[in-house]
Amino acid sequence: MSTVESASARPPQPKKVLHRREHHGRVFEDNYEWMREKDSPELRAHLEAENAYTQARTGHLKTLSENIFQEVKARVQETDMTLPVRNRQWWYFSRTQEGKSYATMCRIKVEDPDDWTPPTIDPATPHPDEEAFLDCNELAEGHEFFNLGAASLSFDGSLLAYSVDTTGDERFTLRIKDLTTGELLDDQIDGIFYGATWVGNDTIYYQRVDDAWRPHEIWKHTLGSEEDQLVYREDDEHFWTSVSTTRSERFLLIGAGSKVTSEAWFLDLEDPNAELTCILPREDNVDYGVDHAIVGGEDMWLIVHNRNGVNSELAYHPVGVVNSLDDATTLVAHRDDARVEGVSVFANHVVLESREHAIERAFLMSLNNDAEHPGAQAFTEFEEITFDEELASVITGNNGEWNAPVLRVGVSSFTTPARVFDVDLATGERHLRKQQVVLPGPDGREFDPSEYAAERRWVTSRDGVKIPVSVIHRADVDVNAENPVLLYAYGSYETSMDPGFSVFRLSMLDRGVVYVIAHVRGGGEMGRAWYDTGKGLLKKNTFHDFIDVADYLIAEGMTTPEKMVAEGGSAGGMLMGAVANMAGDRFAGIEAVVPFVDPLTSMLMPELPLTVTEWDEWGDPFHDPQVYDYMASYAPYENISADKTYPPILAITSINDTRVLYVEPAKWVAKLREVAGADVLLKCELSGGHGGVSGRYEKWRQAAFETAWEIDRMGLQDG
């Protein structure tokens, strides 16, 4: 393994200022809490010193990192465009151009209203009738960071509401552009959350956040007005808000939800005298969502709810107030072995999204909306939309039109580039509209999906639970030999790590790396119970599952501790921190991206962004001593010890991250060095947010650096 480094490189030695945290009679002494002073020149100097140290220690990776960057750049079709999506009288798409970091949004007129075949457009040459209406490269000019939050069109397509963040703190400024003249209107709204929802052509609904970065208010803006109207305010700090219109455009929906409880309100947009009305009052631990359907000529709510089981069910109820979910009629019953995740409604069809045995699935139902099938008789049967790969994700996105005769479906796997189909709803015929292009690498070798393989294994955890594990590798790699392995996991918020294609992964696979994803508890791969048994007072199951998978890979002879690297980000970064304390000897390196490694300190500070809403995920140590003690027993920062073995660690963070504050990895790195003498590197983006740097080329370079560090830790030589 390479040990090349600058002889003059020395780790920063930050000052130590004793801070005593006292809660529930427990005392924790912290030497680095002073790093929370974000505006301190001393803190800034320390982060710059960390970056300089990391640069000096990783100078030997320059060639490898550049090779990986060039591989990715060669394989990506840089001048490209998205598949056009129809919205009323326009086809919308975006273009990327070689050498430019951001996309340009474009559109062309629909020529034949009855023809839903996307127009054929050359990715390299604008269509004669094409309108380029928003160039994000122009918006990003002069800014070190750029993020587009909203890009929402008025109903007639004449106005665009868009919002931008140029610091990384996820607070956006919204502007409105007249697409007929190209001019910006005087309307400007500062400091808002993601998104903007049009109602008609002169009204926009948007969200504001409180000091804890919680979207707690829904506001209404009428074009040209100087004062906006507060529509809804959520005072319970556990709840976030949301706002949208139904695909039918009949109703405005406002949601309020915590991690475990939800409530929905509706406004009838066809009734000028209508008032915002609660559909079903919130009930602790009851989560529900609604969509509008017209079934046999009757307006119905389709309701996904967990009132009768954690994996949820689909029911229907006439539009209006729902006094009780017992009054709703079940359409798809709860199952212990399948999770109902959501429903999308169209004029004559319903799409159901579910999950079974760690596989994402989609089902389609036709509605017999004719005189012979009144009311509920219009419902038929759901039929699964299947494709030719077992380990594949089926996604029904980019379907905005209520009356569309086609359903757009995307499918992606670990080994096959993403494909997009239009399914003819009358005949069931499928038309492949676009496939992700993977160009030859710098060596000129054509990409061939048959040269790669993916399989699902089931690993028995220490408490007897079967953990799904995805194993991706080159087909010519012997997985029973001792291979370099990248073991990845997330394991929180019921988020699933579903099959998807990655050009970056090819750079690992082609070097003989076996890429393994551990679908640990805390995620959503196996249903709601998989999440419930990996959160709160059961959070250690997440860590144990990951370690048990690592031990399985070693026991099976697939790898060795000298060749295996672990990676996780955000909440998965907390997993990395816990694993470093519990089982650091299993790994040659650990990468923790924007890692949540000081969770107990954060969860004891209700004034911080997200803290109160996060109590439903981690537990509430602020009020509950039992939760405090449980979190203290696994919190990465709390449990660093000189008696433990730590592999080299790379931590990535951004100074303007509002979700996982930079201070957590900064403190963690300092304490790992001080207490355990660990070999730790910190790379802090000084103009980024939770997603790191902005711009595709900068993102590629950052990812190439991280991949190079991981490959180097596996002991592979390159360049």
C-alpha cells in the first residue's frame, strides 16, 4: 500500500478549551466545542490548515485522481439533453454542453396535440423552434456555489418561477421570468425553502423556514402585490410543511408531517369562496397521504395510510372531510411482507408504488370511467410493470399531465444504464425513448453491460435477521477470492439504496473492486418494520448489521481487512463513526461524508436546525434520560478511545451545511487524533453545502479524489 506523503505534513493542533455539557446529571467534557463559532477567524484558519494538511498527505493521489476524473469525463456524453417532457402545449427538456457545468432549460411547441411521441432533437444542435428560457450557467456566473431550488411554470407556460441558492445554506431567492419577453418581473421573494407551486397564472404558493431551518409556513404571493398572505403556519416543532396541487389541478394540498405522524389540508381551486379544510386531523403515529381521483364520475381521495399496519394500505373515500379512516374503503390491504409507498393518480389510471423483498415495484390500474361502471365499480385490478432484470428500480416519474395517454417509466440497475420508456395506456405497448449513453473510456474500450454482474445475498445478523446485500463486480472477478471491497451503507430515515447505474462505480469495478451495498436496518428496503427496528432505542441494529456484513465478507473469503474500505454519508456518516469505534480493525480505511458524528450534542440543542424534528428518528435525549444514555453508548464522538484500533479515515464536510453542521466532523477529527492518535484527514469545502461542491465538473473532481483515496487504501496501484 502506498505510504507516499509530504515529509513536512503535520496534522493541525487546534487549541483545547474545556466545555462541560451537563444534562440529566450526566457530565461530558468536550475540548473542541469552541469550533462551533463559525465566524471565528481562528476556526476559519483551522479549517484551512486541515485542508492544507489533507492536500499534503494526498499529493501522491494526484495522478490516480486525475485518471479517474478523465475516465468519468470520457464515459459521459457531456453534450446531451434530457428526454422531452410534455406540459400542455410545450415539450420541456434541458441541455448540457461540453465545458459547461450547469444545464440550460429549453422547450419547443407541441405540433400535434394528439401525438405524444417526444420530438426528435439533436443533442448537439438546437431545434429551429427551440426556446432556451433559463441558462443556469449564466445564473451561476460569479458565484463559487450555485444551486437551483425551483423551476416552476405558470399554468399557461408564460411565466417561470425559479429560485437560487449561492451559498449552500439552502435558503433561496425566488424570481419570476416572463418567457414571452425574457424579462424579469419586479417580484422577488428572499429566504424561502425549496420549490414554488403555481395556481393559475398569477398566484404562487411557497414555504418559509424558521430559525431551525424547519419549513413551517405556507405563503401565497399574487403577482405585483407587495404583501404576501400567510396561508398556514405549523407551530409544532416536530412537523414540516409541504404544498402542492393535485395532478388534476382541482385541489391545493397542504401537508404537515413529522417522521411518524401527518395531516393534510385541501383547498378547492374551483370554488372562489372555498376555505382551507383539514381532511383528517392528526393522530399520533398515523401517517397518511392523499391524492385526487375521479372514479366513475365521483371525486375521490385515494389515501395511503398506516392506520391498520406499519406497511400501509391504499383506501378511497369521497372528497371532503374524512371523519375516520375506518370510513375509508380498502383498495389494497396491508401486508406484512410488502410496503405500500405511494400512489399517483391520472384521469383514467392509477399507479401504485410498493416494495417487496428489498425490490422497488410499480403497479398500474385502469379506471373504467364510463356510464356502465359508476362510482367504485370503476376500479379494476393492479398489474405489475415488469422489466427484464431482477435487481432493478422501476420509477414512474416525469408524468405531469392528467390526461396523458402514456405513462413514462424509468428503469435502472447496477449494471445496465438507465432507460426511459413510454407505456401506451390503451395497448400496453412500450416504447424505449432514451437510454443513458456510456461512451468508451480513455482506453477506447466500449462499455458492455455483460462484462459486469450483480447479485443479491442474504447475510444472517447476530440476532438472526436476514440482511439483504447487493454485490456488484466485473463478471470476470472471482468473488470467492480475496478482492478489494468497497462496503457502503446508509441505514436511516427509511431511505432505500435501490439499484442504479453509476459511471463512477465503473472506475472501481474495472480495477477489480467488488462494490457491496449492505441494506442495513434503519433503511426502508424490507418495509416499515426494517426502519422501525433501526431507529431510536434500536439504532445499534444498524451498526451491528454493517459489521456483521463485513465479517461475512471476510469469512467467505471475498476480501480481507487489509483490502476493505467502508463508506457512508450524512446519517450513513454516523454509521461510519460508530463502526470506526466498534470494528475499526475490519477495514483498511473509512470514508465519512458530511458525517453526523456528534449526534448527542446536536440532539440536546433544540435551537439547531432539524433537532426537534429529528427526535422522532433518534429519540429525545433532551427530555428522556434513557434516550440520553442509549445515544451516549454509541455516539461516535463520545466513544473515541485510546484502547481502540482505528483505520485511516477521510472525513468530508462543507462549512455552509445546514443539515449536518461542519463542526461535527471538525471536532471528531480533532478528538480522534488527540485521544486515539488516529490517522485522520478532513476536507472542508469553504463555499459548499450538504451536497458539497456545485457544478458537475467540480463534483466529478471531488468524487474522483474520494474514489482515489479509497482505491489507494485498498492497496491497488494505479498511475
